[in-house]
Amino acid sequence: MSNPRPTIFPGFNQILHGGDYNPDQWQHAPEVIEEDFRLIKLAGCNTFSLGIFSWTSYEPEEGRFTFDWLDRIMDRMAQDGHRAILATPSGAKPAWMSFTYPEIRRVDGQGLRDLHRRRHNHCWSSPVYREKVRIINTKLAERYGKHPALAMWHISNEMNGECYCDLCLKWWQEWLREKYGTLEALNQAWWSHFWSHTFTDWSQVEPRDFSLDGMRVDWLRFTNHQLRDFYLWECRPLRAHSVAPITTNFMGLHPPVDYAKLAEIVDVIADDQYPAYYPDDPNLVRSAVNVSFKGNLYRCFKPDRPWMLMESCTGAPQWKQPTHLKRPGVHQTEMLQALGGGAEGTCYFQWRKGRGSCEKFHGAVVDHAGHEHTREFRDVADLGALYRKLPEVLGSVVQSEVAMLYDWESRWGIEHSDGPGFRDEMYADAMCDHYHPFWEQGISVDVLSSERDFSGYRVVIAPLLWMLKPGVAARARAFVEAGGVFITTFFSGICDEHNLCFTGGWPGDGLMALCGVWNEETDVLREDETRRVRTTGGAWAGKKRVYQAGHVCGVAHLRGAKALAVYDQDFYKGQPVLTRNTVGKGQAYYLAARVEVDFLRAFYGKLVRDMTLQRPLAAALPRGVTVQERVKAQTRYLFIQNFNNTAKRIALDATCKYRRLRDGKAVRGTLALAPMGSDILAR
Ligand code: GLA
Ligand code: ZN
């Protein structure tokens, strides 16, 4: 695990820093572009995404191509030693194309074809659009595939969405035929004898029927298949002329796109994140936990390669209301949070604010003022200067003994099933409940899909593992028998991969036997309701013995497990909330209710102590402070961050000598962090 890995751009040994750059919007003002190159140096930037939305500038009319501005910019980048991430322009189509070929525009759920407007709205199937994309990508690849400034390709932009045109529906029906073989199998998988929805011909399979949730889950699988197919289509001409890595920018946990699957076909993981921390936000710490959780997921998509922030914001994104200014310290803290989590580049949307259109008020390195004497620019330049001191961090990795399982398909399964207590963001929120106690102890957690091998960890946490894919429960059992600690919760083992409920008791498919508990019923509460929970026997929960559960209260029975906490209220008073079952050399825990984070703190706190899980610092951290550790050979890098609006002192390990990367100075004893401040120590 501790071998240095290659950098994002092989051979380019700097932290990537830069962003989306749109010189095509400034062709009328060459002096502005000249000024950009002066400012880039002052800002300590080195990497720019070019041409994301530039199709019309390359092909102003059908079949007539010109790459003048891009030639000049690419050459200038090379001359100044910068790197270009060159985009394919399919994220937005030229007006002439939309009007000549209306079929390239998407059809929505009501059957209406979209107007020519906005972006990210082309049909995934259209042979015309595919051909146009093939041609433009080929031109770009032939022209720049071996250009010295080219470091990576950026396919389209934030690929997402669905199209219901006739071509897409036909593709869907063929995809189903391939997947199921027979209509009998399909009808069975979707339980479509319900309401007489039995399909008797493939052409009847209309995806906009929300009464068949199994079909909706398959529709999401299919639209993801289309998206990946389009991505691969775009890559083909690039691959033919260039060896540069290829990627596309992801959008965090965006529910409809299964990024775990898309990750398998990109070369580099690139995410767009806009945390916009505000020190007076009562949910500040929780937002930070959430962002770290996403970073963990992104890091684990490709453990052998660093990931990068492709987009983030230097100031306020115009779409996030209220548009609070970034307070002092916040910018570095946001960016170092990504680096601490294994990223090796943080880029921005956008380099320079445009004068018009809907993103003219979106934060940028260069403001409308047009010079470097702004707070936003100084924040970026300070970070650029810090990054120049950080190349030694490149190649260091995050090591985890704990894994959490996060599945897009489980989330789809819950969200498309009518009834079971679904609330917006419930799936990700419940994940963060469990991650929170580790975050505040600085214990790193890997986040994986349940299809990945988790046998090498010491602890595996699987909250809301709604959809149990074949073999997962058996792997969980083998993991526990071999000595692992497995924790699962309410809404786990409910459905199989078709979103069909398991029969024979929940959690199904063997999890009931592993956990030694039967979750008979589920009580879903109003937002303002809670149920008291009492810990039983032993001192595992410290002094506090009574906690609250809310939202989901599973009503469960012991089937061999021991109860560690029970309800203290309602008709299910005395029934188990937390249980432990010993199987082979390990333990399986089941948590029947959505308990408050304090309860999880106590539970995981004890687990961490009992198992002596590794922590980067021996002393407890002040609330709202976290540490992320990266390791390279014998050196440990501690990214220490304060998500509080007040200064904090952090107790360092007494016997250790630390070196602060910011100024190279030795640090011993304690570290002082400013409000919203961050530091990086090496030991
Ligand atoms: C997304 C897009 C960018 C830009 C930003 C604004 O991430 O990819 O083109 O619109 O949002 O925040
Ligand atoms: Zn379509």
C-alpha cells in the first residue's frame, strides 16, 4: 500500500491547480488573454480545462472547421509550461445543429422534444449526433493528440440525464431482451402481473410507468449503460491519436449516475465539488463530514491512482443561495480537505468571470475588476504558493482498516419503492451518521460498492444495504467467520437485485442468520417524533444510557444475537435496537433504528478502543476538528482542519517531532489552528 503511485499526469510532479478557462469568450479582446497569462503565473496555477463549451467556435457552420484560438492558447500553454485538459465539446451543441437535426435534442418524460437551449441535453442514441461528435473529436485528436501542452482529455461535461425518444426506447427494449432473454423472465423480475401489467410483446415495455419499481431500477441501469456507451464512443477517436489519459467530471453522489460503474472506464477520477462552507452555518461540521465522505468514495474508485477536484469555486457559486462570500481561511480548508482525502489537484470553475449570461456572477479567480488585487485572487495565489511546497505529498496514500459500503443501486431501490420511509437524501445522510464518529477521531474509512472485495478490512459497515446482490451476504459471512466485524442496519437485506422483496424474514438472503436477528416490522415516524433507546448491561455506552431514535424504528426479535440496546418506549419497549452476534472468529452487529449520532459515537468509540483501530493522533480532537492522514514510505502527512468559527488547539503526540509543510518549522506539543484554518504536518 505504501508504494508511491504515479501522478495524475504521468511525469508532471506538481499538485494540479487551475480550472475551466474560456478564452473563446474573449476573442474580441486579445489584451485580456495576454493579461490572463500574466495572472496565471501570479496565481501559481498550472492546469487548465479548455474548450468544454466551444463547439460553435470550432465549427461555425456545418463542415467548416477553424481552430485558430485553440492553436494559439495551446501553444502559449506549452510555452509557459502549463498543462491543458482538453475537452470534447459535446456538452452543448451549436444552434445550427439543433435546427438542422432536431432529432439530436432530447425527448422528455411527457414526450416533448426539447428546444434548442441550455446544455447537457443531447440524445444518447442519435446517429447524427454521434457522427458529429466523432468528426469533431477526430479533428481535435488529430490536431492536438501529440501537442506538448496536452495532459488529459475531458469528455463532454457532467454527463447525465435521460431521453425518451423512439430511438432510445428501441435501444431500451433491445437491452432488456438481451438482459432477460424472455418476456416471462422480465415479467417475473418486475412482478408485472400486478395490475395486469404483464408484457406480451417487447414493444410494449414503456419505461415511464412508475408503478413498476423494478422497471425503474432497470431504466436507471439502462440510462447509465447509454451514458457509458456514449463516453466510450467519444473516447474512440481520441485513443486513435493520443495516449493521454481520458476522464469526465463526476458530480459527487448525484443519484441517477452510478459513478462506481463509470469509474471503471475512466482513466482518472475527477469530481466537481462546491462545499461553500460558511463558518456560522449550524450544519457546518455535518457538511464537512459529508464532503469527506464523498472524498473517501472518490479515492476508493481507483486506489492505485490519485483523484482530483476538477471543479470547485474560489468564491460563491451564483446558484447557491444565499451567496455568502468565502470567509478568510475557508478556501484553503476546502481545497486541503480534498488533498487530505487523497486528491492531487484542485481546479476551479472558473478562471475568469464572463461579462454576460447565467454564470457571470459565479466565483472566479479573476473577477470583473480584471486584476490581481482582489481577496479572491489572493486566496488562490496563497494556495498556489503553498502547493509549490507540497510536491513531497504526491504519491502518498490513505490507509484504512474500516470500510463502508455505498451502492447507487441500493439507493435507487429505496427511492423507487413506495412506502418505506423515504426522505430526500436519507441514504447519504444515514451513511454520514455512521461515518461521523470516525471523521471526528481522524480514522480514515474507505467507501466501496458492495460488489468490491471487502475481505481485507477489519471493520465493514453496511448501512441501508437495501439491495443484496448475489453473493454479498455470503461474503459478509465469510468475512465475519474469519474475524471481521460487520455492522448493518434497518433497511438492509430487503430486496434482491430486481428490487423484489426477500421472503422468509428480513434481513434476507442469509443476513438474518449472520446477524442473529429477525426484523419483523418497521415503524416510520414523523420528522418531529423520536423513541427512547436504553443501553443494556455493561458500560459500553459510557455514562449516558438513554438515547433517541428517529425516523425509522425497526421492530426486531433476537434469533441468537445479544441485545446491547433496546427501545424504552412504545409497544416495542424492550425489543432490540442494537444486537451483536458472534460467528466464527468475528461479530455481526445489527442496528434496527436510525439512532442519534451520539449513540453511534459511543458505540464506535468502544469498538475503536477494543479493536485498537489506528488513529493519527492519540489525544481526542476538539469537536469540529478532523485529521486526514496520508502515508508515503516512512513519512506520515497529517492534514489537520478546524471546522469551527473559533480557534482550536490540537494536542500532538508528545513523543513525536512534527514538521509543518507551510514553513518547514518544527512543531511539538500542540498545534494552534485559526477559525476555519488548516495545516499539514509531516512526521
Ligand atoms: C457545473 C458545470 C460548470 C459550471 C459549474 C457552475 O459544475 O460543470 O460548467 O456550470 O457547474 O457551478
Ligand atoms: Zn433519445
